[in-house]
Amino acid sequence: MATLFLGSYDTGKRPADRTQFLKPYHMDGLLIGKVSFRDDDRTKWRSFRETEGSEVLKLQQFLFKAGFMPRASFDGVFGYVTQAAVRLFQEYVRTVEGMSQMVPDGIVGSGTLKHMQRWSDTGQVSTWGKMSIENPSTQYSKWMTLLEKAKSHYTHNPGPILKALNALSKTYATKKPLDWDFSPNKIHLIGVRRAQTQSAEKRKNDDLFFLLINGMVFTFWGSTDASAKMAQRHDEAFLIEGQHEYRFGWHKITNERKIYRALKPLDHRGVMIIRDWDGDNAYTNKDIKVKDATGKLKGLRVNNSINIHWSGIGGTNFSAGCQVIAGKSYLDHNNNLQDCSKFASVSYSGLTQSKKKTKGAYNVFTDLILCYAPKNVTSINYTLGREESLGLSDNFGVSYATDVLKKLQIS
């Protein structure tokens, strides 16, 4: 069997209209109208490539049965979802099964095929595939309860920012508290902002992200703030606390060398931000109180460039105000630490055909969203809050956020 990878398709299965086939994924920048796939771990484009027989279809059938591709379209085309499912299978073999030599690169060669055959012979199904919103983990249920409490708190006790938001006629991809949606039939990402009042020079990648999907919780880390490099601007953008709706998309969409998958605001006009108007390079109450000539909050405005994207391995923050996730490590569905540092790239320079690095934990994040999105769900509800306003200590323990971060930031 030939090696299979992004762009491979079975004999006679190339889509008649490749542009239309890729349109749901190619909605941004240089990708619009592209008839080839973006392999962002290799920073290259992959054309549709025919392989003899029906090997891609067999691969998709295996991934479906094994629980990595629950909403598979058995089309015989190795597209983005198939690639994501392959990487999740490889990651599961690497972590849950302890086969540490496996690298989740999304390429189906002899090594991956050997494990697929082993699973097929025994009819094995992943724990991830067995989970569901009807059969959720205890941690998932606790988070859903916490989020409903948070909605009630913010609805009845809105601070100055949310009061100003409630008064607006348009809030774009940002929702007013009454409209926050915590249905288990949606994908939920929770961002926990910490130390927001510290100046940019002191802020680290010390924020947490919890992905609630298919009855499971996966934990990532990074930053919800602008990087220290933005300090010289004295007007850094901070995404406001609250719920924002995002979709699958791409970052660096005008840079041929750097385009990679990310989450973008569902409304193309963006999400609501507030800027650092007092020049202390931090998000403080002073910024909230600054008003324009009409008496409205000066900093509260819409911004279309606040994406959720990769940030290397977490040593630096690539952000100009975006929400960024480190590729070094994550906590899996059982809250076990998974170290990706052996193959996770520090920066764009490692994402080449020769170096064969990946975006590590960040790939797990995006792949879970692609593979386990509920039927007909094409967006992600991202809820951002401070650890104190979300009530983490009351629900998970006094030092919960600090302990989780220490666990994730392995040396």
C-alpha cells in the first residue's frame, strides 16, 4: 500500500469541483479559491493525488469504527478531517497506549498501518470514541455546571464592560450575557485569564484553556493577552471577558510561508475588545473608565483580527492581542500530562519537510474540534473570564489554576 497523506484520493474519487469541495475550509485570504490542501505542519500546498484502489476509503472506515472520526464522510478523499483523525489516532497510540516513538504527523506509512491492523484485528475502539455528551466525564459535568453559574453571575452582576456591551445594538461575534449558550450540543472553549493587571513586560504564557467536547475535557495553556512586544504601542487590544463565537479558519492568511489553521471570529467583522488607553501596558480599571467625547467607553470596539492560534511551545507569545495556545504539552481526557516537546516546533522554522516538527499540542486542540464537532455544529463558543470571576477556586480548589499551570509547564 502506498503512503497516504493530505490530498490523497482513491481511484476515480477526485471531486468534480475541487473549489466547491474545499470551500467550507478555504474561506480566508490566500486560501479562497485554492484547489490544493494546506499542509501547515510542512508549510506547503498539497495537490490532489490519486492512489490506486480504495485505500483512503478503507482508512476512513477504520477511523470511524475506531472512534476517531464519528461523523466521517466516506468519500475516498484524504482531506482535513481525515488528516485530523489520523493524527488523533497516532496521538492516542503515543499517549494512551504508551508507544512513545509514534509521531502524530498525519501521514499513514508502514508504522501507522501496523497499529491500525492491530486495532482492526481486535476490534478496538478508543475511549474518546466511547465518550459522549450523554455519557460525559465527571470533569465535563463539573465544568458545565460552573459555566451556568458564571452566566447567572455575569447576567445579574455585569461589570462596566458588560454593562456597556448590553447597551450596544451590535456586538458582532461577541454575545451579551443573556445570550450565552452552554448547550452540551455545542463545542465549548473556556479561557482563564490570569494576572491581567500586570504590565506586558511581566506577563508570561500563564493562562489556561479548557476544551469541552464530546463529553470530555482537554486542557491547554498559553496567553489571552498581547505579547510584551506590543508594549511599545501603549494601546494593546484585550479581548473582553464574556462569550465569543468562533469558527474553523486560518491565521497569517496573507503570508504564503506562514498560513496555518486557527479559529477566527464567526462574524467576519470580529469580536469586542478594549484597549490599554492609559499606557501602562496592562488591562486595568483605568482603561475601563476612559471615555470618548460622547461619554461612551473609548476602548470598547470591534476588532476582526483577534484569532485563537498557535504560539510555538509556549516560550514566547506571538500575539498582538489574539488568544494563543502553546504546543509543548496538554492534559488529556483523564487529566494526564502529555508532553509533546520532542516533536513540537518552537517556531515556524521547524515546520519544514526536512525537520519534520509539528505544532504539537496545538494540533491536538484543532484536530479534536474538527473530528468531534457535533452534527451540524460549525462554530465554537469561547468563554473568557478571570479565574476569580469564573469561580475556579470554589468549584475546583483554592490553588487549582496555579497547580494546573505548573503541571503543564514541564521543564
